[in-house]
Amino acid sequence: MDDDRLWGFEQSLWTDGPENYREKVDAEVVMVLPQPPYVYSGEEAINAVAATPVWQSAELSERQVSRPQEGLIVIGYHVKAEHDGEAYEAHCTSTIRRIEHEVWRVVQHQQTPVLTKPAQR
């Protein structure tokens, strides 16, 4: 998967909704999300992500890509997402593996929310 397709794939997971997650997230996925119980796997992870807002926009920056072996891609990035005036920022990683020709699935995803800085006195 080339970089343009890779980043389009990842961005769609922020902006395209639950059916997209079910298509692109592996049944054996492991996720760390910023709500209890924090560490999720399999169907529980897919359901947790499906219950979050479908973001109207998601800007992925600070992009890093690693291809440690054929058919395996690891990415890291910063996301700024918005939904109905609500903003969310996080640092994320995802691991994506090829299942068959042109078929890719997320097998790992992690989000670390950006903490707001306390007001200076």
C-alpha cells in the first residue's frame, strides 16, 4: 500500500463511521483507547470505536511510517478531529497487515489524548 492510500485508509477510520470500522478492523485487533477499560480486543474494540462520534474532519500530521516486513505497516501520527464543534487531539499508532492482495486490516491501534496545558499564572 503506497503512502497516499495508507493515509486515506487511516483517515477514513476517523470520518467514515461504524460500517467502515467493521470492514477495515481485524477481528483479532488490540486497541488502547482513552476510556475504561482502556485496553480492548476483538469485537469489544470494534464496538467501542463504533460507539464514538463519526468525526466531520480529521487532520493527520506528524506522520511516521514503518514497513518492518512485507505486508505489515506501522504508523504513528497526531490527529486533530472535530464533530459538531467538539475538538479532539491525540497521538496515535496503528498497525495494519495485508490479508490478501489489496485487502488490509488494522490489527493494533492506540490513542494518547493530548492534554490541555494548564493556564499560566
